[in-house]
Amino acid sequence: MNKPVFRFAPSPNGELHLGHAFSALVGYERACASGGRFLVRIEDIDKGRARAHYVAGILADLAWLGVAWEEPVVFQSRRFSAYRDASERLERMGLLYPCFATRAEIAAAASCDRDPDGAPLYPGLYKGRSPAEIARRRGAGEPYALRLDMAAAIGAARMKLARIPLRFVELDEAGRPQMIEARPERWGDAVIVRKDAAASYHLAVVIDDAWQSVSHVTRGRDLYAATDLHRLLQVLLDLPAPIYHHHRLITDAAGRKLAKSARDTSLRWLREQGVTPMDIRRLIGLA
């Protein structure tokens, strides 16, 4: 039970590419080197984009690469009740509020400030609305998201931590630990429960990492800033904090992050062209 636990958690909305291969192999090899466990979780919370044939392809690609994982594979689409429990707890703490705004309304009202993902920082359109208005809109069946009252959430976290700074442990490329101070305020009042799902990525990932006893989260550098928000949610929900390693990204010739739509970097396409797992390792700098 004290073994380190690593995981690879792709979304089944496209084929795995070289970037996924790098992330899976880095996590798997660290698990093997530490005598730990390696898990696969399918993050299919977005039912509109998730496809069963991509799940099969993901598992086939991982097996071809030589990655082995513990069964059973966990599917987020079967975990909605756990996410609802967590969001209801945050609501009871007074930290979530309904937002009925569309993306167009947010874009029209937002300032030039952006969150770490580059989206317009939420301008607080529905923050502080009266209970009567909220009840009326809900009763009329208007779709809404649940947003985190960031100022209140940070205040609650500070109380829980007895005013110790909000921090997480990050391992550098050489495996050396660094204590990083989280800055969740740069996300503004982030969406915690989406209009079309039981949770956002941010809520689901912290709930599932804790439930699966994940001790080490290995993922791309593009998710580094998200750790600020994840650490905040962990404190609010009394969840353990994993050790993080945000590895370098595999990019195309123009220096752009790889996308699932880029067929010439998909593992399935490369395999069909006769590329071997050792070739893949050379392509991503792991040979």
C-alpha cells in the first residue's frame, strides 16, 4: 500500500500522438524505477466528444509501446456521483455559485485579462445574484455552470492551512524536488461544474487522483498552471497532495504543441507506416 502510484489519463476524443507517448512512457518508467504502480484512467467526462473506438485505440497504442497497467481501467463517466458529492460539499461551504452566462456574453463583458489557458477572465456577471433570481432561472430549466468564488475559496483554504502558503511539490527533470507556491487567483472564478457535465476537468482530476491514491502526477508542462487550482481544491476538500512533475512538451517542426488532429504524429498512423516502439523512443528523445 506504500508503493508510489503513477497514472496516465488521456481523453478518448482522438488518437494518441507522440506527445502522449512521451507522457505515458515517462510516467511508466518512473513507476517501474521506483517499484511503484501504474494506472490508466480514461477521462471521458465530455460525453459529446468521447468515442469508444478511441478508448480501444489508446489501450492498443499503450500495449504496443510496452506500457503495462493495473486493471481495471477507470472511466470518469462512471464516477459522476463522486463529483456531485464533492461539488455539493463546496456549495455547502458557500464557495460555488451558478453562472448562466454564455461564452459570447462572457467575451463581450470581459476585460483584456486572460486566465493561464488564454481564455477571457470571467467578469463576474452572475456573482452575487439574488437567491430568487437563481431559483427562477433554475426553475425555468436554464443551463448553468457552477463557478468557484475564488476570493472566498482562497480565504477558506488559508483558514484550513492556518495561513501557511498554498504550495505543491514539483520535481524537475533531474528528479529534484522544489516547493512551488500556488497562485490560483490567476484563474479567477473558475468553472468547477460544467453546464454539460457533472464536473470540470479540474474537479474530476483531483477527486480521482485522491480516490486512486495517486502519489505522483506526471503530465505535460501545459498543465503546470492548472496545479494552482488543483492544489486549492485539494485543500478545500481535505484531499492529499500528490508530487508533481510537469515534463517538457513534444512539439512539431514549427514549435507548436502536438494536436490529436495532426495525423502524421498519431501512434496508430506511425505504426501502420512500419515505425517501431524503439523508433518512437528516438523520436521523442527517450532512446
